[in-house]
Amino acid sequence: MTDKEQWVVWNGSLGVLDTVTIGLVEQGAGGRTACLAPPYGVVGPFSLDELETKGRIAFGECLVMSRARWQQDQVELRIEARKKRQAFLSRLNVDDDDKEHREALDLPTEGALKPSEINAAFRRLAKSAHPDAGGSDERYRRIAEARDALLDQFAGAS
């Protein structure tokens, strides 16, 4: 019976793989729904009929699948997950140059930035840093270099 079968749960964003069993199963007008058994009881409800038919179902960041489907898809899933984790970590990786660039633009020294935030900070500071507005060549050059360096990180991540 399905609730005693071993299934695979894969969370690619964390790189976690485990075997699980089906917990609570309920019959409804649209078919059977289920949740995983503890400690993964928070995964669900999902369509048990779809899981059994397709061999795989997504729930949030998790994939619940049959062992056969895991064997078939695991290489592709691991590669995709590694790429996503590397992209995420590269956005969090703040080196000393990055910190100096962020400080030059009065941006937070930690956390992810959006290109729009970088450009807005540059425009705000450029109003007073530009030599035509009473600023200096050095100050304007410094904030322009900081903007360009921070925006280059987005070009490299694509």
C-alpha cells in the first residue's frame, strides 16, 4: 500500500535528499490528497493520485518522487540545484571591494542588491558629487566606479 512505500523527497535549494513514507491520506471529490509522514509532515497536502501517476510531484521547494523517478532524474536535478545554490551564494558573497563599493554608494554592506537599488543610489549621490553640481572629479569617479563594479556582478551571474 502507498502509505508504507518508501518515496524520495528532494529539496534542491538545500541539497537535501531523504526517503519518506506517506502520512495522512484523505479521499475528496477531486481524488486522494496526502501529506508526508513525520518528520516531513509539513509537506502536503498534495495530490497522491498525481504522485502515483506521474511518479513525481512538486511541493514548494521539495520534490516528492518514486525511487525509480529519482534514479531517472537525479543527475539533472542535482545539476540544476547546484547552479541555483551557486547563483544564490554569489549574490551573498561580499568581498572587501564589494564592501567599499557599497559604502561609496551608501548601500547596505550585506545582503542581495538589485540593479535598480544600485542605480538609484548612484543617481542620488551624483546630484551632489558631480563637478557641475559643486562636487569633485574624484568623488564622482569613485561613485561611478562603485556603480559599475556592482552592476558587473549581475552581468557575470547571467
